[in-house]
Amino acid sequence: MVEDKKNQKTGVQNLILENREKLSISGVIDVESFNDEMVVVDTELGILIVRGEDLHINKLSLESSELSIEGYITSCEYNEKDGRSKGMGFFAKMFR
């Protein structure tokens, strides 16, 4: 069932950050890993890495594709390791 969701990426996602203390994410497929300094989330738009201090997952619902993280959030970044640039040559990557 998770594989079906990965193959049907719709590209719909919301990130709501409240006072750098609570992050709500929609479009969540899976949580790859987490600890109190980093949460790695597989989302509709790729891998999202959330960094901070004293992070904990408050709510995770894969049925509704929602995740809530609490703690002191210092950054959110997408990692393109999900293969979107597979098969592209050096110049294609440079000029996209």
C-alpha cells in the first residue's frame, strides 16, 4: 500500500510552522527516521529533513497523510535523493 502512494505522487503538501515550536505537515508518505535533533520524512514532494532541538512526533497519521512535530525547529529542507534527477547528465542538472 505504501508503494502505491509513492507511485502516485500528487505534489500536494502544506507545511505550517507555528512560532518555531510546532510543525504540521500534510502529504506525508512515511517517516524514514527520527531522533530529538532530526526527523526525516518521505513526502509527496520528496524527502523533507526537519532539524531542531528536543523534537518529538506529536501526531502521525499515514491514513490522512499528516504529521505533527513539536520542539524547537531550526530548519526544514528538501533532499532530492528520491531519484527525480536519475538519468540526467551533468549538463542537464546544471541547466534545469
